[in-house]
Amino acid sequence: MVVPPASSSFYPPDLGSWSVSLFQMQDNKAFLSMINNVLHTEAFYFATDYDLTHTLQRLANTSPEFHEMSLLERADQRFVWNGHLLREFIAQPELHKFVFPVVHGCILPCSLVVFLWDLSCRARLPRIDSEGHPANYVETEQIVQYNSAKASFVQTRGSIPFYWSQRPNLKYKPKPQISKTVNHLDGFQRHFDSQIILYGRQVILNLINQKGSEQPLELAFDKLVTSLGNGMIKYIAFDFHKECSRMRWHRLQILVDMVAEMQDEFGYFLVDADGKVMSTQEGTFRSNCMDCLDRTNVIQSMLAQRSLQSQLRRMGVLHAGQQIEEQADFGKMFKNAWADNADACAKQYAGTGALKTDFTRTGKRTQWGLLMDGWNSMIRYYKNNFSDGFRQDSIDLFLGNYAVDEADWATPMRDNKDWKFLTLPIVMVVAFSMCIICLLMAGETWTETLAYVLFWGTASVVTGGLILFNGLDFVDAPKLVQKEKLD
């Protein structure tokens, strides 16, 4: 979002400002455990003398009265994560100067450039609520400061903004489901109406597959944009995996070239050393893949580099014709910053670093990168199926989506027997493995050994099939907030 002045100070979350809310709950160990789960696994920031919730351009368009307001009063509520915990302070204006909005995101310094993104406080599951707020929405601002002049380039990412779901069910890639019982256009229109007011013209870069299980989402997205008929919105579908198949990652330049003219029209925000606004950004690119992490970050980094090059030339850092790639040290630092940004965003959402960051860091896809992607994918599979439910419950408590009733403080928030049930598949696999090993050693003839293998192999396959068939019963789903439109 924004870059603070050099004098600003950044700290981890100040628990002292939340002590009233937390200490009142101290007898409920489950509540504290969930709050700690959020605090210890997420990246939070606040500043005591700078507004982290607004971009440079938004701050430049405000009145003097706005700047006289407390940070809490003037904050963009989309990005305030501790609003619920500060509710008792918010109700007392005389205390506003003692509390500060906390944002959830990532601050990454890179020589002349600083990156800061904020994740809006919405549910992590891919959905859009009735007000048009999609899940996993991220506003990223890349900022350059040179000789007191500042330039910024803003992009957004977010879940496909209509009602759909991809519920964990033990399968590696659950099939996306589009809701058939709601009016998609209403929430869709609300979302883009707000985006146009905030950012201007919108170019949607939809990077999902145009075949297979993702195809219905792409077709629905295209249809909704057409139905909306808004000249401020342009839709571009780019099948990332198809275009980059067989390590042809150079083909991403096709998309960058396709939107180059629009990016030049959008421009960027620039203010000179005297504080005079030289140019403004007139629109944004809204990128998405399925979870708005890996493919999305690759494209955003390429657009950001193109904008940065133009900014540095205009600010006199680069001469006409000079390329960022020619500045070896800075170019490497810049790419690493965007890869670190990808990792920070992915860890918040999926629990691991981002995939495809070898390309972001080096400009090339490598075999080692493929191996690391495989390892991270396995970790994501486990977390998606067996730990995300508890984490989502933690976030719902933190944000106030679930209110704890004082009468229920002594009641456990989650039933431990659910976890006992989840150990059943593991016990069965271990038992079958031990039986096969023992019987292989005990078999006197090959026919007897074959019979043992066929019996236990069949039993294992049948058991595995039953577990997959009833996969929804084995995953760790959120328990506290049951949303009817996880869509």
C-alpha cells in the first residue's frame, strides 16, 4: 500500500493495546490458543506516525482535515485487522490517539524501492460476500523514493468475484463448484463498482486454465463481465499453464506486450521533491489465478518491473535506453523482493512459500525450482486438508466474525474427538503395511505370498477408496462460522 517516511517506526503487534479484550478471555484457553495461532503465524505491521492503510495517491487526494484525524479514524477499514479487538477504544474518541490500526501484509525494502501489500480482513476461503468483497484480496503498491521524489504503482489481486467454492476433500485438486442458487451479478457488480471508485479503470487478467476443471470458472467470469457491460472494465483471459508448458516461460511476454498500451495509459503516481503531483495512476490491473498466489505474482512482478523502468527514467536514475536488467545487482535485488513478497503472501494463505519463485528470482524456470514446487505442494496438501480449519477459526475469532458468549467460555470451542477420527486412516495404513511385511516374510510358497499381497492390497485399495469417497468427513473444516455462501 504505502511507504512510510524514513522516520516512521514499524513494530510487531503491540499486545498491550489489545490487553483489555484478551485478558477478559484469559480463562478460555481455546480462545487464547486460537488468537496466538494468528499472531504467531501472520505478518502484522503498524506505524505510530504514518497511515499504512492508504496508498500515496489516496493520501495526496485528501484534505488537511483528513490528515488532522487520528490514524484510527482515517484508516481504510478494508485493511484494519485489529478493529474488533479495539472496539472498546473506538467507542471512546478521547482514546483514539493511543491506539493504532494494524495491517496484515508485507514490507520489503529494496534499495530505491519498497513494497507493501495489505490483505483485507475477509475470510480466506474463495468466496465473495453480499457486499462484493472477495477472499484473498491483496492491494500491492510498489514505491520508489529518490531525492525526495516518490513514485508508486498499484496492482490488486483477489479471488474470482462470484459465488464458487473449492472445498478440501482429500483429493489433490478438488473440483471447483459454482453456486446455482444465488444471483452472481449482484455481488460481482458491487465488487467492480467499488474497485472503479477506488482505482479507476479495471483490466482483469484471469490466469486460470481454459480447459479442464477450471474452464467453467473462466467462462462464467467472461460471461459476467459481458453481462455487466461496463466500459471501465476490460477482461483478458490468459491460460498461464498452457502458454508456459514445456518450460516455455518466455511466452509470458506475450501477455505483457498485450497490455503494454493499457499500462502506459494507466500510468503511475509521481510526486516531485516539492510535493507537487506530476502524474496519477488512472487504472489498475486486477490479476487472479485460482488462489491468487503463484501465477498471479509472476505476472504482477513483470508488470511492476515495466512500470519501475519508466519511473526510474523519468526520475533521472536511468538514462533513456537503459534497462533494469543491465543493472545486475539492483535487478537481482528487485526480483528477490518480488519473490519474497510472493512467499509472504503464500505463507499467509497456503502455509508455504510461493510456487514458481525460481522464475521470479532468476527469470528462468529450473529443475530445482520444480522440485521445490513439488515439496511445497505436498505441504499445502496436508495443511489444506488437516490444519486449515483450526486456522480459519482462529482468524474468525481474531476478526470478530465469531463472538464468544460468556456463558459458553467453559465449553471447548472444538471437539477433540474429530482429531481422533482423523487418525483412523493412518492407523489402517500402518496396520496394513505391517501385515504385508510380516506375511511376505512368513510366506512359504510364491502362491501363498501372492495371496497375502492380493488380499491386503485389495483391502488397502478399498479402504483408501472409502476414505476418499468420504473425504469431507476427514478434512479439518472450520467449526465456528458456518457460511451459507462459501461459493
